[in-house]
Amino acid sequence: MSDEIPDSELARRIHAGGTAGRAAEEALCKRFAPRIRLYGLRHLGVEATAADLVQVVLVRVLEAVRAGCVENTQNLAAYVRGTCRYAALDLRRTEKRQRAIEASAVVLAEVALPPPTSARDFARLFGCLQSLPERDSQIVRMSFMEERSADEIAERLSLSAGNVRVIRHRAIARLHACIERGAGA
């Protein structure tokens, strides 16, 4: 498939399905992925989030084209831009919620888990830390012992920053429950 094939023809082939449809889907992805990535970088500012945007937008566009929901296939680029706009808004909202979770996790950690004051408290804390799954334990250690940000941890562990925040939030809740039970001592 070359770039000379008009968007409307790609859309028609995708909607028809079959081998030609799969080839047209691949051509559409190759055509629009770089544009979507640039939009993501411009409006979201982070490479990982821009990559997420590419995936989200391409999936939504392909699903809409397959289902025949795109009314004006002559101007598929405008449909992709609109999908980019809405998907970027969704990603920003998600990031905002995840930052709120992170902030509450830090507050929860400070309020619910006062600093250990005795050797017994340290033993209980580290026992509970060892009872966590390895990735969760590593994220908690990197966050609070190494004082790394979610972005730094995400880059180091090949995760998204939002995923790091969610894992950390859940791990802190498990630590709290473990300490309250007196387990791991």
C-alpha cells in the first residue's frame, strides 16, 4: 500500500475486511501514527504519553472505520484529529486523577504509617515490605527510600508513571493492613 491511495479508499477497504482490509489498516496506521505522535508531544509533552495516544487513537479510528461509523471518509484526517483531541483530553483527565491518587497516597503514608520508632517497628515494616510482590516492594523502596519520582521509577521499570502511582497506592494500603495485623514481625 502506498501513500497515493486516498483515505476514502483505505476506509472502504478496511470496512470491507479481508486481506485487503488488513493491508489497508496497516497503511492507515503507518500514515497517521507519526502525525498522532507529534500531536501527542505537542499537547501532552511526554513521549510515553504520546505513544499511548497513538495506540488509543489508532484503535478508536480503526474500530470506527471497520464499523462504518465514519461519515466523511474523504476527510479521514479530520476524523483522526478530532479523535486525537478527545483522546488527549481523556489522557489528561486520567493523569490528573492519578496525581490525586499519588498525593493521597503520600498523605496516607504520612498519616497512617508513622515513622517506626523501635527496632520492633522496623522489623515489622521490613517484614511487611518483603511480603509484597517484588515489583510493588521495589516501587515502594524507590519512592520512599531513594526518593524517586513516579516518572523516574516508570522509566527505570518500563512502566507508565500512572501505573507506578497506582501500584504504589495499592502497595501502601497493603503495607498498612499488614502492619495493623502485626504480620511480618
